[in-house]
Amino acid sequence: MQILIVEDEKRLANALKQILLEQKYMADVVHDGNEGLEYALSGIYDLIILDIMLPYKDGFQVAFELREKKISTPILMLTAKDTIPDKVSGLNSGADDYMTKPFAPEELLARIKALTRRKGEVMLDETGYGDFTFNSSTNMLSKGTKSVHLNFKEAEILKLFIAAPDTIHSKDDIIVKVWGYDSDAGSNNVEAYISFLRRKLHFINSSTEIKAIKKMGYRMEK
């Protein structure tokens, strides 16, 4: 899962990122409202953690503009303000939830899970496509009595395909969602991991294929 952190307190932003990385989430950090809006408008994020008091453009305005532009990504608003009018303003601007600083990491993670589950983007522990099943808790890919373990990148790519199997996923889209917005990964990285996934599907005797669509990307097919 890819999360955007928009927080001008750099120590807090870095602490938030570390908490998310420990949970195997991908996280990008920006420190002002203008940059936060620019990143969020890309539409690649599963969740936005948004501070209210930001340079250039506050969190209320960022949330409002995202909703105006039909970006539906869940927004968890962070602030030191805990008055009822502030909470109402945050929710009215388009935020989905509101959390007051300071907070415990456990509360943050619980709210993230609740928000992404509400959007329907958290996968069940066991899901699948065609003739295979995939357990996202153990990263095991299985068909019948045969199974094989996927590494983190292989698992993240497979989740993209399972979530939208009829979609053609471009290499750029895969890089952003699996390696991150600022990654220096290239097409060769995607090609390598697609190859690894194909071998593991073949190993379990799955008839499901990851097909290359010329000049467009990849699509998973039964």
C-alpha cells in the first residue's frame, strides 16, 4: 500500500514514515501544502496523511481541492487542534478521519486500516485469480498441493494484478506503486520481477498468465 505523508514537522514526518515502513507500507513525505497537493493529484496513493498547519496551503485547502478534482483517496487529517469547530472544518473540507497530536502508533495504524478497508482496498488474507490462491499474510502462492513463497516485490506486483486483473498495468505504474514515487527503479526491474512471477506461476502449474501488451504494459489473464 502506498501512503503520502504531508507534514511540515520533519521529525514527526520521518517518525511517521518509519512506523509505516515497519508495517511494510510504502511512504512518500512532503513538507508543504503545494507539494502535497501536487503529489496527491497523481492518484497513485491509497491513503493521504495530511497535517492542517502547512506552509503555502493549509490542509483544509489541500483536502478541498483534491475533492474538487474528484480525487477520492482517503484522507487522515492530523493536527494539534482538537476543538469541535476544527474537527468539523476538517471533515467538511473532505477529510475522512481526524486525529489529534500527539497520538500512539497503534492508533495511527488502526485508523489507517479502517480507512483503507472502508475504501475496499485492503485484501483478504487469502484471495486469488483463475486457478491459484494467494495468502497476503504469508506471501504464499498456491494451487492444489503446490505452493511457493513470493518475496516482497513479487507479492506487491501480484496484488496489483489481482486487484485489477483486466487492467493493463504500465511499467511506470508498477514502478510507482511497488518501488515508490521517487524511486530510481527502471523498466528492467519490472521485467525481472514479472519474469520471477511467471516462473513461480509455472512452478505451481497455474494456467494463469501475465501477458505483455506491446507498448502498453502487462495484464493478467486466465
